[in-house]
Amino acid sequence: MISLSRKYPILFGFLKNRLDKNHFFGRTFTYLLLIFVYLLFNFIGVIVGFLRSDIITFVDLRLLNLLEFFRNDQTVEFFLWITVLGNYQVVFLFFLVGIAILWLLNKYVYILPLAVTIAGGSVCGFLLKFLFHRPRPELAVYVENSYSFPSGHATIAVALFGFFVYVIWREIKLWKIKIIILALGVILATLIGFSRLYLGVHYFSDVFGGHLLGGLWLLIGIGLAEYWSVFGRSQSYLFVRRPTKNKLMAVLILIVALFGYVFLALNFEPIYLSASAPVTTQTVSEVMNIFSTEQLRYSETLRGNRQEPIHFIILAKSDSHLESVFKKAGWKTSEILNLKSAYKLAKTVIFKLPYDTAPITPSFWDAKTNDFGFQKPTSADNIRERHHARFWKTQYITEDEYILYIGTSSFDQGIKWRQMTHYIAPDIDTERELVWADLNNAQVIDNYSKIKMVAPVLGKNFTGDDFFTDGYSYIIKLKSP
């Protein structure tokens, strides 16, 4: 290395200057630039991904459907309060409050970088929305009139609250407080971004792209603040003793801002969309015509990869007809996963208690989560071991007005504590035959046939469990209720 440094003095001199901690264009600028380039390439990757309908768009649609599966009134209300933190009224309020507090505490050096960060992120996000014209998701809780990519809430969450975290980090000396503030900032930005996903007003790539865009402008703001405060002429402002009355005034302004946020949240009245959009039905003369592509013969993972092939095509008159038939066959309808059912599920798993209607992990078909979950206990009579089946309601009906439901089945044979999911028995065909036998014994079948759905499969499900199947499926027409 000594020999190389003597041979290439200009190169090694340049590298040495880039790591010099005594001036801004040394270590500070180098680190900021490296992080900026990393975020920029990720942001470009997100753009290219959804323009090319890459894998991120598969995740977009399935994650949207998955979160809609878990949506309920209580959590919607909670995330509405969270998402208001990214509304332009609240952002403008906190921006003005931030400037006022920085002015009172003689932190003038941070004011212009804060303004650049917020203005840059907002304007850039606004222009990108009009550049890409990406429509909003159809499963939104309420109406948003702007375009979808990137998420303005996610952008501003990182830009605004990230800059506040930076200022506090710079001014506080205790590392414990620094870490706590940093953690709170990350949690807040994540929650605001997640609220947009949960409320269905953005896709995952919108939020991820918004976080990256906010991070880019946050780095620009930090760079300006570092240059002017630590390495510039404004260093004398950093540790000026402030009058006590200024500190009290800053606290009062912050309290007023919090009350302002509560007022705006209480008066946030979006235009809510219908909980369930009308389904356009399509009549089919042949049941197998619903499988227009080979992909539709399989259930899917979150990323759109194939899982278990379809085991059942059941023709029923209605949702209640399907549920009543399984009830007669000795199967219980699974509950929707919420806080109450999650608590009960955890308790029954730990103490090996019975829970005949426990929630079932959702799966995907045609990018949609299953509409029904049915389960049947074993002799062990606890949640660690159970038979279960998932069914999706399709938009297809037969000429005699039977609705087509498709389903898969499997057997939970234990708990994977590291992943908090079940071990799935690899022989899924045995479960298929059990479901058919129970329906047949209940005398609810009008007629049936067994057909070759796919070639024999040896694969893995979304949790990595192996399965195998001969590829056969049942087409079952139920007796009229």
C-alpha cells in the first residue's frame, strides 16, 4: 500500500481527502453522497419495476388484497389518525412550528435546509405524479383525487420528520435519547407509509418509492445543514445560551401544534367508498373455461409464484349455501383475523386449547385472497393440528345460475415457532380426498367428476414446506338448498 501510494500520489491523496473528518467535503460529504447514490438507484429501480410490470407490481396487487382481508372499522379509524400526519394541512402546520421553534432557539442555520427539504420533496413528488399518471388502487377506503406514484405522505414522512430527528440528534448529547428519537422517527415514518397501504389508497411501490424520494431530499437538507452549521461560518449559533422564556415559548408552540393536529384529525372527513364494489358476473358453458391461463390452475404466493394446484371446483347457489354445506359435513368456518381472534389464537396455540373457528393464514389465487376458510379438528382437538381448506369465490356462474368456487386443502401438523406458522403435511392429496369424502358422506353432492387439473407436482408453499400431488381435482355440484 505504501508503494502504491507513492506510485499514485494523486489518487491516494484524493481518497485521503474524501475521508478527512475536518472539512465538509471530506468524510461527511462522502458518506452523504454514497447514501444518496444508493437511494437514487433504488428509486430508479422502483420506477423501472412498475413501468415494466416487474415483480414489484405482483407484490403491489397481492399485498393490497391481503391488507383488505385484514381491514376492520377499529384499525381503519386508527390508521386514519396516522395518515392525517401526512396531510398537507398538518405538514404545513408542523413546518411553520418547526421554523418558529428553530428561530426562538437561535437555530437559524437549520431553517433554510428544512425549507429546501420540504419544498423539494413536495414539488418533486407532485411533478412525478403527473409524469407517471398512475391510477389509484380500486380497493381504497376513501377517495383520493391525485395520482398514485409516488406517495406524497410517505415522501413527506421521511423528509419532514426525518429532518426533525436529524436536528434533535445534532443538538442532544445523550446517546440514549439519540437512539430513542431515531427509533421513534423510523416508527412514525413507517406507520404513515403503512397507513397508506392499509387504507388502500396506495400500492406498495408508491410508498416504497415515496420513502426513497423523501430520503433523497432529506440527505440534501442534511448536507446543507452540515455545511453551514458544523463546517461553515454559522458554527457560532450552535451552542448559544438561550433565554428561558424562549424555551417555554417553544414548548407552548409545540403543544399548540399538537392540539392543531388533533383538531385537523377530528375534522378529517374523506369521501368513503363502498366496502364492496359490485361484482360483474360472467356466464360459462364449461366449468374448465375459467382457467384461461395455466397460472390460474394454481394458488399463488405474495410474489405471484405458483403454490398448490387447485383441488376443488364447487358449484353452489350462494355463499351461505357453501358455508351451510361444509357445516353439515362437519367443518367450521374460520374467523377473520383481528386483535380479538389473534389474542385467542395465541393463547390456544401456547396452551394447546381447542379453537374450532381459528383464523387461517390467507393465500392467493388470481392475486386475490381467499374468501372462505374451513377447518376440521383432529382427535388432538387443538390449533396446532387441524384439517383446513381455502376457497375463492369467482365471478363465473353456470347457465343454471350456480356460482363457481375454487379451493385448495392441506393439513396443519405442527407449529414452526420461528416463523409462527404451521407445518403443512406434504401429502395434500390425502386432504383433498378427506374433504370430498366428508361432503359425500353428508349427502350434499348432486354430481361430481374427478379431472386432471395439472401434471404431478413436487413443490413448496409460501412458508417453504414441501408438498406433492398427483394433479387431480374434483368438480362438485352441490344439491340445491
